Amino acid sequence: MSDDDFRFTRELTRVDATKLDRAEAREVEGLYRAKEYLDTELRDRLIEVETERDLLRTKVDRLQVERDALRKRLDGLEADRGSVAPDRLVASLGDALASARDDLSTAEYAVGRVEVDLKANVVGGDDGPRFQLPDLAEPVNREALSTLRFDLRPATPAEETAVYDPIPDVRDRSLSEARAAVERAGFAVGEVTTEPGDEDGVVRDQFPSPRSVAEPGSPVDLTVSERRELDVPSVIGLGLDDAAAALDDAGLTVGAVDAETHDESADAVVGQSPPAGESVSVGTAVDLTVSAGPATADEVDADATSAPPGSDAAEERVTTDLEAVDGIGPTYADRLRDAGVADVTTLLDRDIEDVAEVTRASTNRVENWFADAKRLLEGE
């Protein structure tokens, strides 16, 4: 249909049929029917196109699902590929070399220098890194294969009997257990060195490492932990954080922390137990007493007005309160009261060793408490 005819069919609804003769009316009627036919054909074609689009969309969705399933399957196959631990791979190599030497010895030949170029994918596992093995059906590039090179030469009696065995892992065992394991494996214990540690006689390192092989009788050097004594550093006058850092650097820890009213600035360390210079084990806890700052004016007024100056009650409160003793904070005072020591007088009735055991303080610290308690009672 030409453009003119098409424009004409758009104007059919506007034609007044009464003004047309019979021939013109038939022609108009034919054009109208042609228009209806074209409209129907276009609608049918549109439906076919939409149906085809929906089919293609369904096919695309199905292909995407199949692609995701294949990708998941590929990941599963990749995870299921065989792998071997590094130490087992080294041990297997040692076993293979030993077997080769045995076979060659019958022909009076021996294996000389051995060179290995290991090429393998390294993957993570629950027990550490592992070497991933290629699948049997997987094509492998020759350049990606590991290479084993060795020399053959006429054997001597010494070479005919040479073998290599895997080194046992004796780390985290006691020294006696490590010696027994090394000797059972056919090796000898070499140099034994020590390093500071929390326990005595525990193997922390070894050379050669467990992932290597050596000839029987070769020495295995051991590094053993040793619990050592050290001198307590002085942290008096330091802030609490600085004191904790100094103790940590020295291999010690912070124990109980008490606070007491003191002329020093708040949070400054005014006491420590064990005292500076005392020999202790690595990791010992050091109790600290920190300043809570000077007494406030309200606290001073409250103490002054709670009893008449010079009265028996005021004198008794000053001289019998455990926390009036320099160095006894709330924690130490509670420990003393739990043991039946209620005041300064009953404190002096106890033995110094008994008080040190009850409060878990050093003997030198308790001696300072007793000296200050006596001064309080004597009114010095």
C-alpha cells in the first residue's frame, strides 16, 4: 500500500457515503476492508513477536540457572581435588629416594646429587597449607610439572647403605620425651639451648625442622624453655598505665590495685608488692597501690568536726583505723578484717609473717606497716 492509500484509509471514517455514487461506495468499502485486514494482521504479528520474546526470556533465565549450577559444580570439583601436606610430600620423596637406592644398589650404582624443582598449587586446609595435586583427566602443561634430577655413579660400600629418614616433630614436648622420640627415630640429640619461658624443660623449637629428612644418626638441635628469676623494677611515682607497661616489659603482670588518699597526684603509684629489687619468677603479679589524690577540704572538715579535738573518740579513730597506716588500702584492710584484724592494735599483736600470708603482701611491705602503726600509737 502506498503512503497516499494509507493516508486515505485514515480518512475513511470521515467520508459521507450519501455523497458517493455506487462505484465510489464500493471502492471505499474495499479500502475499509483492506484497512481492517491490515489491522488484524498487525495485531497477530505483534502477538507472535511478544510470544517469541517471552520464550527467549524464559530460555535466557534457564541458561543462567544452568550456568550457575555448572559454576557451583566446578567450584566443588576444584575443592575435591587431591592434596597432600608438605611434610608428607617431603617424607614420600625421601621414601622414593630410599627405594631407588635399594634397587640401584643391586646393580652396584648409587644416587648422587639430587635436585628437585617443585611446582604445585598451594591451597589452605584445616591443618595448614597443602599442595594441590592435578586431576588425572586434567591436561597439564609440561612446563608446570615438577622435575626430579639426580646423578648415578658407581656405588661404594658407604653409599650403598645411605638412607634418609624424616625428622620427628618434638616441639611442645618435655626434654626427656623429645630425647626419647629423637632416638627412637634413629637420630641423636645435638646442642640443647635454653630461652626464657613460663615452663621449665619444654621444647620450643628444633633444627632440622619436622618437614625435612636427614641421614640416620644426624644430630637434632633443641631449644628448651627455662623459667628464670628476675628482679622487680621500681614503679613508684609512675602513672598506673606507665607502671603496667614497665612491668610488662620486665616479664611481670599487674596484680591487685588499691587506691588510698595521698599527696601524690591521682593515679600515681605510691606502693608496690613485691618491692623493687626482689627476685621473682617470670610472670609474677605485682600488687600496686595508687594515689586517690589529696584529701578534699570537705573530708578534712568532716574528720575535724566528727569528734572534739583531743577527745578519746578522735584519738581512737586516728590510731586504730587500719587504713590510717601508710600503705594499707581498702583491699588490704578487707583482707585483714576477714582474718580478725580489726584495728592497729590487733595488727601489732600479729606476727609479721602471719600478716604477710593473710594479705598476700611481701614481708618488707608488712614490716613498713608495723613501723608506721607503732608511730601512730605512740603519737609520733
